[in-house]
Amino acid sequence: MSTISHRIRELLKDTSLSQKSFAQSLGLTPGHLNDILRDRSRPTVRIIEQIIQTYNASADWLLTGNGSRYGERRSEAWQVRMEVVTSREMSLRDGKFGNRSHDFVAVPVFANELVCSLPKIVADITNFKPVEFFVVPYKWVKKPKTTFCCKVIGTCVEPMSNHEVVAAVDCSNRSPSRLNGKLCVIVVDQMPLIRRLRTTKTYLLFDTANHPDAPKPIRVKINDENPIIGKLEWTCSSHR
């Protein structure tokens, strides 16, 4: 029977992250994570909760090895739903959601025209005036001042979808060297798309999922204009 360290190692393999990056995402040092993976140290309750929240691991599977590895968000029903709030409703609520001060956060939704015309460096998106907001758990938003949502139509990566989805984008970093291997939102022909970035010496390659119906990778020469809008944080569907 596998131990919790073996199951954490399986999650690490699924993410395709380096051990250092995986440790950083959980607020651990690489040495501490290495001790956990080698059964030299037991993960604390805080670490277990962080793994569950960050990677949507099933608590039952992580603790006991029973059931599915991931919660609903990683299944075929991965796209969760969120509340849509208009700017007028925002003013009526005075920006307050839930019973506690940080239950939820309202993320602005940008129209495609605005997404395509964003300046190369955006330090604060709160000055823009969106028509609506998506209300999500505050833990979903690591950088509120540079995270916005946009609606993406077409084949996306993780999950594959031919329907409109809402993509949360952190636009604080658009450097290809720092986003290599990450899921990014890019603009092609005035439309936002979700692709995974792979860099070479001469090209930026934006891949889709390994799927028979997936389109071919998009190639952009290194010296051409950078199409990256930002790093993809999550995707979901919406309802009123």
C-alpha cells in the first residue's frame, strides 16, 4: 500500500513541475519537500491543506489512498461555475461578499478588445472599468492587482474545450523565458487563446493538448512581437 509521500510524488509527476517549483507553490523549501518525499518527515495539516487547495487533490485519496486522485475540477466536470456581478451590483454590495472580509474576491472581466490592446507592462488593472466581475474564492487570486478574466472560445489546454470558458490571467509577467512550460493566454488574430509555451533558440512554440482534434502548435519568431498576455491561473464556466 502506498504512503502519503508516494501519493505526493504522484501529484508532483502530474504537474510536470520541478521539485523546487512544486515546493515553492506549497510554501516549502526544496529540502523540506525532499524529506517528505523520502519519508524522513511527515507533512503537517497545513501542508496537506495547501496541497488540496493548490492542486485540487482529493483529501480522501491523499490521506488514505482511496477514491479518485482529484476532486471534481480535474474530472470531466472540471470547469466549475462562479457568480457574475455587474458593476452596478458591485457598488450596491460595496465590494463585500460572504460572511468574512476575505471569503471571496471580485475579479474584473475584460472584453477581448481590451485584452488585445493592453500595454506591454501592466502594474495595476484596477484602474480599468469592466462591465462585470466574476466572484471567486479569494484563495484563487494570488495577485489581485494584475489578475483579470477574459472569455476564450476555441480549443483550450487543460481542459480541452470547444466552448466558451472564462480564463483568469495574471498579466504581471509576460517574459517567455520565465513562462517556459507554463499555460499562457496569448492573442492571435485579435482573439485570446490558451496555449502551453515551449521556447527554442529561434521560436516561441505555443502547444495545444495532445489530442487528435487539437490544432497545430503556433510558432512565433523570437524577434517578433510577443503575443503573451500573461500566465493562465485557472479556467471555469460562468452562470448568472
